[in-house]
Amino acid sequence: MNMFLLAISNYRKGFRFLLEQKLSWYFIFPIFVNIIMFYFMIKTSAYVSAEIISYLESTLAGADFWGASFLLKIVTGGLVIVFKILLFLVFAYIGGYLVLILLSPVFSHLSETTEKKLTGNDFPFVFSQFISDVFRGIKLALRNGILEILILLSVWIITIALGWIPIIGQIIAILGQVLLFLVSAYFYGFSFMDYTSERYKLSSKEGIKLIKSNRWAAIGTGFPFALLLVFNFWGIGIILAGFVAIISVVAATFTMLYLLQHKENV
């Protein structure tokens, strides 16, 4: 738990570091990512809604009973609303990983810049290595996202199977939600911390071993980001997620440098 508190405290240090080192311009990038994500969400919503309406109109075109036109409007309107709600829920759930994937090049550069300003360590820019690091970050985000979905499905199955048992079912449901949140925080933190692992030439296997052995540090690193996505009212959580992620990367760099300096934790 000490590592959890250390990781959380590094958020305050990270935000102050961004301001003091004149790195706040990195907050520009989440604005572009938000525009891209919401553009595609709106376009997808409009396209599928139009397809639903077109399909129902062609299917019910021959209906000539009284009120058919009114019924068509009710059915199409209802289905479009349901689809938009489902799209928003899916977007809200995967939005965190979309942020990690789309901002991966920015995170890689920011983590390196943070260490350089913090310790003086200079890492010569090699384009091929930079591309490799970016793809590693993307692959890790996809891997973590898939694992999280599998864990989510497992918890849901257990909750449904035991949910009918009085009291025990309610306890399991609550514990399941807590577990899912901690899992999300862990995987998000994992992604933020791995940019430092890349820089120190740790293989994916070595990076996984390091972070798994310091899982509370990973949970603490991903905790604020995951919490923001849980309270995603009207999409505000997704909008702010990219900005918080910038701080997360700096905080994760602080935490990882601490872990690498204390080899007994590896």
C-alpha cells in the first residue's frame, strides 16, 4: 500500500513539474484527440441511425393499416435512441484505451522528456526506436484492454450465477465492481509505466514482471484516470481523460524511476 500512496502523491508532483518545466503545452494534444474521437462517434451515430431508418422504412413501406406511419416513427425513433445510448456506453468503456492508443507517441516523448529534465539522462532520438516504442505502447494498450474485457466477462458470469443468493449475491456484486475498478486502474497504470520500461530496454516480459511485482504502484498510477472514467457523466470523463493522462505519464515516470533505483523491488 505504501507504493500505492507513493504513486498517488506523484500526481501532485507531476502536475507541478509540468508547470515548472514549461511542459504544459503537452495539454494541447488531448484537445485534438477529443475532436477526432467525438467526430467519429458523431459520424458513426449519424450513419447507423440513417441505416436503421432506411431499413425500417423499406421494410414497413407496404404497411397500410391505420396508424402505420405513426408507429414507424415511434419504432425508428426508439431504436435510434437505444443505439445512440449503446454507442455512448461502448465509447465510454473503450474511451480510456482509445486515449492511450491515440496519444501513444505523445506519451512516449513526454516520458522521455520528463526523465531528461528530472535526472539529466539524455536518450538520443532514434526514429526507428521511437516508432518501435509507439507500437509497443499500442500493443500493450490492446493487450490490456482485451484482458480487462475477459476479466469483466468472468466477473459478470460469477455475479449472475451467484446473484440470486440473498445477501451473498449483493456482497459478490459489490466486490465484483470494486475488483473491476482495481483491474482497470492496474491496466491503465501499467500502460503509463511501460514507457519507462521501453526506454531502459526492458523486454515486454521483463516489463510485465517488474510492474506485476509492484502492482499497487500500477494501481495507484492508474487510479485517478480510472476514477475519472467511472464518473463519466455526459461524456465529461472521456473529455478530461486525455488531460489527466498527461499528468499520469509524468507521475508514472517518477514512480518507475523510483522502482528502477530500488532493484530489490524488481
